[in-house]
Amino acid sequence: MGIIELKRSLKEDRPAKWDRIPDIELYMDQVLNFMRKQHIGLEGDETLTASMVNNYIKKGLLPRAHRKKYKKEHVAHLTAICLFKRVLSVSDTDKLLKDQLEGQEIEDFYKKYCKEIDREFAAVSDLIHCDMDREELSDMILKLAISSYAQKLACERLLQLANELDQSPL
């Protein structure tokens, strides 16, 4: 993937909007197939497997399937989990999802999630210029790596603070 394709992908490739997620129950292979289109990266090396889905169910990140069939809500959960697992531990992903879904429908969370994806991916795309030379490319990689680390660190610490607030007596 060249710079132009990366920039285009960051600008345009998005998870399906809520009303574009299949409204029928899906079998595991159909879910896995659908998920390949949900995020940049899932179509390549980073795949989602049936055993991963089963582990997410066992760990409580994902609701159980009904008679081996998955609903729209499962796809929304899995879409978020696939992104979060790239930057958070399983327990932090679980905490974030539970915090977000407390008092909120999965549809509302998913719409908020998609809005954040739009904003963040567009912002990163805007940083990348198609005519960058080797030095500018190296400087951009440095900037993005440090920014990613700072955001991951802040995310982990804020989740830790949220956990502490949950455990403090009222």
C-alpha cells in the first residue's frame, strides 16, 4: 500500500454504519467474513478467528450467541473489540466497553464509536502528504509513533483512574 492508497483508506474506509450491519442473524463464518471489511487491517494479516470470538464470549466482552447465531449487536461489539485490542489489554477493553454501554444502547455507542473513527482517521489522513520525501516520511513516522504511545499511556492511566473511582466508597 502506497502513501496515496493509505491516505485514501484513512479518509474513506470505515466500519459499516449501524443501518448497514445485517439485520438478520449470522452464523460464525458469516460474521468473520463481514468483520474483514469492518476495519483497516482486518483484511490483511490481522484476522479475527472463531476461537477469538469464543474467547471474547468466555471473558464476557461479547454477549453469547443465540443458537450459534449472531446479531447486529454482536457485530457492533466485535468491531469495537477488534480496534481496542490493538491498544488495550482484554481487561481494559472489557472495562471500556462496560463503561460505554452503561445506561446506553449498543446502537448509540456504535454510532459514537463510528463518529470517533471518522474524526481520528480523517485527522491522521490530513497529516500525511502524498509528496513527502524520505526525511519527511521518517519524521511523520516518528511523530505518529510518539503520539500513539502518548495516547496509549493516557488511555491506560485514565482507565486506571476510572477503576479507582469505581472502587472508592460513596
